[in-house]
Amino acid sequence: MCDIKTGIELELWVIDQTGQLCDGREIADAHDRIEPEFIGPLVEVQTKPHENEKRLRGDLKAILQTAIRAADASGKQLVPLGTPLTESDTPANCERGRLFETIYGDDVRSAKNCAGTHIHFENKNVVDQLNLLTALDPALALVSSSPYYCGTREEYCSRARAYRKKCGAEFRGYCDLWNYTDSLDEWQQRTEYMYAAFKRLAGDRGVSEEVVAEYFTPGDTVLNPVRLSECHPTVEWRAPDAALPSQVIQLALDVGRLVSQAQTKSLTYGVPGVRRDCIQVPKFPAIQKLSQQAIDSGLADPKVREYLQRLGFDLSQYQPLSPQLSGPSTLSDRDARSMRIEQARRLRADVHTLTTGSAAPTSTVPSI
């Protein structure tokens, strides 16, 4: 593995035995590293930070086994999908969530219908880490897990499109990909600017600055694909969907190797590739275009495939769920429940592979 501490947070939908979304409080109560999200049918399992691949795999497996046992005890199951396929309209279950509902209004719908993976990297060379993870945004195609959003077949990665674009024009700055940064000060200034704007938006909706300050910090107001996490402290990559754990581990390891190399190699802009003295990535407008292609078509897009291969990803190690979820353009509730049950079954089987050697082998990142 890389020599940088890596932690994983994986959001999972909770369903009953019929495949219907349901509350997961009993599952969250089973362990202090299983957290409830701001709606009942969503929980998050969290590993500790690890430098060692074996320990990271073992930790994720143990937490997931605890979550699955707790789900079994209450007649429920866990589902690793980027969206619940059909709409989740469950009300918020905490005061921070209710404030989101008030401030975002109808635009909170996208947040209630998206589940992601958050990978935390120990911050050692923050500016290059922020920029490198921004440049790796198209890698979301490797684990995209739902082509459906609120019952409609959309893009290859419907979660990313919904989360970033359907949050409303006023809130895109809090959810979409940010440009590269020249310095840590500049990044922090952006965050403070967005926090001030958030307080003004909240005020327009009747939420005082004092209440905002009680429940939100500048760092956790922005929910972008790349952000600085103040409480760990880490650089947090939030671009990927929720996905099967073995695929999440594979992605964390592959991205972690690149992040680790950024400690000793400069990050430059031009023709993409990993060289002996630098990692070279495209300028930001090209990344925006590649990311959109990854959202629209995923690994079926030859430019996305070429880009990821040039950065050392072995595409044969990834089997994203999105293209496997075949179905009509409009999904019925019955079909959605059946798909959720099937993916819950796959999650159980996949968890067993995390430490048995059956999971996909790790790849290496070649130097040019």
C-alpha cells in the first residue's frame, strides 16, 4: 500500500425484506463508527485511517459485518448504490438536516437521493493533493453504481449529475467540482467566501447567522467532490458513488498511490501521465469536460478510458454496477425494490472477499 494514511466512509441505503427503503437507526446504534445520515434510510460506515492495506481491508470488513448483523437482527438489509433508484422523500431526522431542508428548499431532493464514498487522505502536501484529487474526478466512472435517479434512467453516473447539477443554481458552488487552487490560503478564502454566502442564503430563508454558526462550519458547509476536512485533518475525496466494498478498496488504494507520489513528485499541467519526477494532469477546463464524459458515458467513453489508463489505473480491476443495472427508461417501484434486494445480496458476498484474497488484486502506477 502507499505510505499515507487512508480512511474510508461508505454510505449505504437501508431496506426492509421487501426492498422498501426504511429507517436504519438500529444499525447506526450498533457501532460508534456507523453513523446515521440526515435521512433515516441512509447510514455511513467508517474505517479508521490506515497505512497498511491489510488493516484497511480488515477494518472495513469488520465494520460492515457489524452493520450487516445489526441489519439482520432488525429484518433489514444494506444496499451499495449511488441512488436508491426511485425517489427517497423521507424527512430529515436531525436538526442540521432540517436546517438543510429549510435552506435548500426543494433543491434538497438531490441530497436525499444520493449516496457516496468519501476517501480521506492524510494531508501532507495539501495544495498538490487538492489539485491532484480534482484532476482525478473522472475516476468516478470506475465505481459508478446507478444509472437511475428518482425512477428515471439518466446518465451512467446519475448520482454525480444529480448531486452537482440538480441542487439548484444557488447551491452548485457547494456541490460541484472546484477549480485548481494556487495556495492553501486561496482555498481557505474560497471556503470562507462560500460560508458567508451560505449564511446570507440561510438568512433569506429565515435562518439566523447564529443558528448557522451553531450547526455549520465553513468546512462542512461545502460538500464538493474535493474538500479539506477540518476534524481529521485530511484531504477528502468525495467524487465516487457508494459501491461494492472491494471496488471501493481498489479505488482507495489506486488513488492513494498517486496521492502518495505527490509528496515527492511535482504536479504539473499538460499531457497526462505519471513520470519519474512529476505527475502531469490536464488543465481544469479539460478535466471538467472529461468529468462530464465520465458522468454521461463512464468507461464506455474512449477518452475517459485513455485518461485513466495514462494515470495508471488498470481498468480490468473495476466492474462498475451502473452498466449492469439494465431496465426500462422509467423504473417501477417493484423493479426498484427487486434491484435493491439483489444488490444487498451482492454486498454480503462481496464483504467476504475483502480479506480472503478473492478481491481484485491491486494495480501499480507506472512511471513514464
